[in-house]
Amino acid sequence: MSLATSSRRQGGLVRSLGAIVLLALMLSPVLWMVNASLLPDGRPAHGVWFLTDPDPSGYVTAFHDQGGALVTSLAVSLGTAALSLALAAPAAHALTLSPLPGAGPFVFAVLLVQAVPGISVANALHGLYADTGLLDSRLGLVLADSTAGVPLAILVLRTAMAAIPREIVEAARLDGAGAWRVFRSVVLPLSRNALVTAGLFAFLFAWGDTLFALTLTTTDAVRPITLGLYDYLGAHTTRWNATMATAVLASLPAAVLVVVAQRHITTAPAAGATH
């Protein structure tokens, strides 16, 4: 074995060990949260790194108390992702493959919207919702969360659609495909990875939103899981198992989606399309 090969292997081993240590540090709060969720009711959340007597009663309490909040969060997040893609995909197509006059200023305006503080948008929507009856409604939360999901989705999809080779679009048009057929049968399939990425980010934003949920809901009738966690928080709380069980349940959908969708998150959606 040459000295250079041995040095590379040692360097690789050091990097691997460093990555393992970093991963362990990053996952340690998750381990603590899961262990705390399995504590017996009333036990303080100290020294829970290694449990010998796990108790699932915290999850029973969390499902009983927060089941409706979980359903609300899931409905609002899926609705936000669907609405964001439904509005952003045609807009991104119009800004790239069928450029409209003033496309540049429009993209700049989209970027500018991203810089508007969320509290300003929330306050403006509260007054509008109070007049239109959208307060304390899932539809209202979907529309509010989409104010952030749509601009981000436009930017992601526009970049992906701009990478689609023009020859493919022109070939479809020469074969007699109209604008809608080109968009539906050519552009969308080649932008699949970007669609998944944009939809995932819209879902995650809505799932973790607290600002709009806190501003646009005034009762417990429509309350996402981010607000449901507040039921257990206080200076003298003893329900650590239910609190952490709710946190675990709130983390699972987002974690599962990220794992499932990770192979679609790419910067080359049209790679190989012309081969």
C-alpha cells in the first residue's frame, strides 16, 4: 500500500468520524424529545437519555387532545402546497417558455414580496378576513400560507422551466400540440422534480407556521398543531410526556415527506431529456 493511498484512507476515516460526531450532536435533541415523550405522567424531563420503563400514555393524551389540530395542520399544509403549485406552475411557464411583456419587473416584484415581513401581511389579512368571514377557517389559513408558498414556488419552477431545452417545446408544437398540451404533457413532466421541491417547501412552511395561525384564528375550532403545543406550555407544567409526544407527532409528517421527496430535489430537472 502506497503512502498516498494510506493517507487518503486515514483522511477519509477522520472525515467519517467527524460526520458521525456531528450527526450525533444534531440528533441528540430528537433522542431527548422521543425519550421524554415516553416518560410516565408527572415525571420531570431530566436524565431521560436512556429509558428503562417507556410509557406510551403521553401519546394517548396527545392524540386525544391534539388529534383535531393534527388534522387541521395536515389539511392546511396539503391545501397550501396544492394551491401554490396550481398558481405558480402556469405563472412560471408564462415567465419562461412563453415570455410575456414585463416579465422582468414581475419577477422582481415576486422577489420583493419575499422581503415583506410576515407580521405586516398577517395584520393586513386579519382586517380583510374579519370583513369576509374567513377568520377561524382552514381556507383562510390556506390562502394566508400561500402568500409565501406561491412566490417561492414561482422562483423554483421558473428556474427549472428555463432549463428545459427549447427544441423539445418546439418539437411538440410542430407535432400540433397547442399551448395547453405543451404545458401539460411536456413542461410539467420535465419539471417534476421542481414541482416536488416547490410543493415540499410550501407544505413545510404551512406545517410550521405559527404567525398566521396565531393572528387569523381566535378560537380552538380551527387550530393547527403549532398552536396546540401551547396547551402544555407553562411555568409549572408537569405534562412533559404529552408535550413531547405532541412535538414528535408534529415532526413526523414533515420528516417523512422530506425522506420520501429527497430524491426528487435536484437542480437538473430536464437532464437527459434530449438524449
